[in-house]
Amino acid sequence: MARFLSLFRPWPVLSLAGRRKPTLCKMSMDSRARGVFAAAVEAVQPDTVVRKSIERKDDSVIIDGHSFTLKRNLHLVGFGKAVLGMAAEAERILGDHLVKGIISVPNGIQQTLRQHGKDHLLLKENSSIKVMEGAKHNLPDADSLKASEEIKQLASELTEGDLLLVLISGGGSALLPAPIPPISLKEKLDVTRKLAAAGATIQELNTVRRSLSYLKGGGLAHYAHPARVIALILSDVIGDPLDLIASGPTVWSEVWPEEVFSIFQRYKLLHLLPPSVEEVLKRPSPREIKDASKSSGQVLNSVIGSNSLALKFAGLRARELGFRPLVLAPGVCGDVRSVARLYGLLARFACSRTEPPPDIAAEVLRLGPEVGVESWDLCRTMKVLDEGRTEGWGATCVLAGGEPTVELTGMGQGGRNQELALRVGLELRGLERPPNGPSFLSGGTDGQDGPTEAAGAITDAGLYKEAQEQDLDVEYFLTNNDSYTFFSRLSGGQRLLIPGLTCTNVMDVHMLLIPPFPNNVR
């Protein structure tokens, strides 16, 4: 095992330089875990990421290394759950050079921000930006459709000397519905829902959405031509693919009707297509390829906030709290059972008194493809954990992000983060409880895990015994997908992670806290 792991060097990010032991911290594992999660969320606040990405210099602005001249020629559009705060900060920075703006944001967001004392994320009273609320229950509706039409109109009126600043965050696709006539919004929704129910991948769904929309797949940039387009993007998609975030309204994606028809055929839905959809797919695209090639050099797409950024700042806070931070990967996915198994194995690998059995490392590597983690990253992580175990480096904080999936078998309350925490708690049985044993946290950066007030939960090896003492049948709650009820009843809900309104979303943060060696295995 040692010879095998020695082939892989520790990842230098978040610094293990000098192998210096972090400062001793007397806070509990639970408190430190919550503090690290809070740092991750704070790093990707909408106003924070915009402020760090826009550098104002007199009558010019520098974004992602590119300089743009300002002469009261700037227009703004935006769509997404975090866009209101992004727009408020952009207007503060750009001042009078911002002529006009329109943003499509979730229904009720302004009132919600006021109720939570988040006034800094609201526009000023005399703002040049028009706020349009829609997409109630996160579904495209007549209000978000109207906002899309007004955004298209603004973009279409721009000239060569204009700049269009586009703000995009998670939820942007539902807030920018623009079906190509004669397709109705209901028809487009029905088509995509049937595809999703049939098991279509996110790539296939986005291919279809782009083909049926005049703003997605680069459509917005097309209508803004010949103006310069600058898109600032807060990513909620694994890997930050520009063409998938809000279906890529500023990223040209050529759509072939044959490809779209083949997707419907693959899922046996071809005979169910409305006549309007068939008509649109059989006629020439409203976006000519020659226009797209003209405007491609006029578009700057910049990801200003992501799960990787959140993990970076979580790692910095973890170091301040006495841990060696170690990032596993920002794209953990796959079934929550496999993800939980992976974290349980890593905990056992790190907490073994002697050299871990080879079968642990073998199973970790086998799970890699199932959970979206490269073998290189798993080997690197195990090498660092092994050196920490043998050389006594002190406490370690393994960080990861992504979006695991849950198979719905019941009607309970909960979400992927609470279910992941519950399943990891079962995987940790037999290890010591904190402070001598590992802890695990899983939380959604949007502050809401499923239809609950919680973002996630914190767990450890004592969870199963604690549940037995309180007559809580863990398997029953898992079968019913009722993790929120379980954690609410367990010790009065003390393990729940409830950060409140976070105003952002860059997927989930996973955190495995390994105490200083030696650790005891029962």
C-alpha cells in the first residue's frame, strides 16, 4: 500500500508546505465544521463575487483581464436566483455609466431579502435596473416569459458602441424561457418533462432546450450583436460548463435538428411531439451561423463564482481552525449510497491504527467512476491521509463538492445533503466519536436541502447508537426519504445545519474532519 501511494504527490493547493501542524483549536468539531461551511458560503455571495470581478478605473472597467471603455454605453440584463444581489453590486460599481437594465429573478425574492435584513443585496430606490419577478416554484411561467421578451428587446436595440453586461446564476434557465413561436411555454415544458421522466441526461435536455429557445445556446448574444457582451457567471453546474449554465445564452451552440429528433426517438417520444415542435425543428434556425461567427469575438464569458472557489475559502478557514485542508474534488456526483460509502472508507483509511488493509484502497478506487472522482485525486487524497496517520500531522479537513443524487422511494421530507449525512453516519459505525473520531458535514450552499429549512446535517460514528437510544429506526427513515424528520427528532435537531437564507448557490459542500492521530477503532 505504501509503495503504491508513494507514486502520487499531494496536491499543492491549500498548502501543505513545510508540513507544519496547524494551530491547536479548542472549538468542538461540530462548531469548526459549521464555521468552515459558513466560510464557503460567504466566499460566493453574489455581491462579493461581482465586487472581486469588476475593477473600475475612471472611465473604463477591467473584467477578467479585458479593459472596456465606459461612456454611458452600458446596459445590463440578468437571470437567476442570485442575480438581484449581483446587479445591486454591479450598479454600485458602474454608477452613471449604466443606462438601463432588466433582470429576471425568483418570485418574492425582494420581500424575502428585506425580511432577512439583506438590504445590501437590493437595488437602490432610483435604480436604472428594472426587476421582474417570476418562475414561481422554480418553474417557467408567464411572468418569466414576459421578462425574457423584454430582455430580448433590450438586447436587440443595442449598437456597435454599446456594452451589454449579462449576469447569470443558478435557476437562470427557468427565469429565461423563450420558446420559438409557435411553440407555447406549456408545450416546451411538457416536452422537457417527458424527456426527463424517460431518463434523458442533462446534456440531452439542454440540447433540446436550446433547439426550442431563441435565447438559449448563444441566442442572447446573437440578438445583442454588434454590441460587446460580457457575461459574469455564478456557476451551479459540476465542472462549470458554460454551455450548460442556464443553457448557455451567451455561448454559441450549433443545434442540428437530426440530433434533436434522434434524442426523442431514443426515448420513444417522437410520436408524442406537438406539431409546433416539429415545425420549428424542420425549419431554418432563427440564428444564422454567419452572425454567430461574427459575434463570437464580441463575447466574454467569465465564471466569477463556483464550487471550487467555495472550497478554496473553506480550506483557508479550516486552516485557521486547526486543520490541514485537503480538497478531494469539486464534482462529486452519482448515487448518494456510493458517495456515502466512499466517505466512510476514507474515514476508516485515515483512522486505522496500523497500515490500512489493501481492500479499502481498492474499493475506494473502484468507487471513483461511480461518484465522479478521478483515480488520481483519490490516490492523492489517500497518500496525504496515510502520511498524516503515520507522521502525526494533526487534524485534517477533507473537502469536496458536487451534487449526488437520491433515489426517491418514499414521501418523507429531506434532501440529498441530509440523506448523505445520515448514510455516512451509518458508514462510520465502529469508529470513535469526536473528538477522537471523525465527523462529517454535508450542506447545500443555497441554504435549502429539499423542501426543508435545513441546508444539511452533521454526523459522526455515534449517530446509530444515539438513534437506537431514542427509538429511531434509521432504515425506516431512509426508505421513506425522511432524513429531515430523523435529524429533527435526533437530540432535538442539534445535528441539523440551518444557515438561513444564503442568497447564493454553487451546489453542495462535503466535509470529512479527521482528528489528530492516534485514533481508536473499536
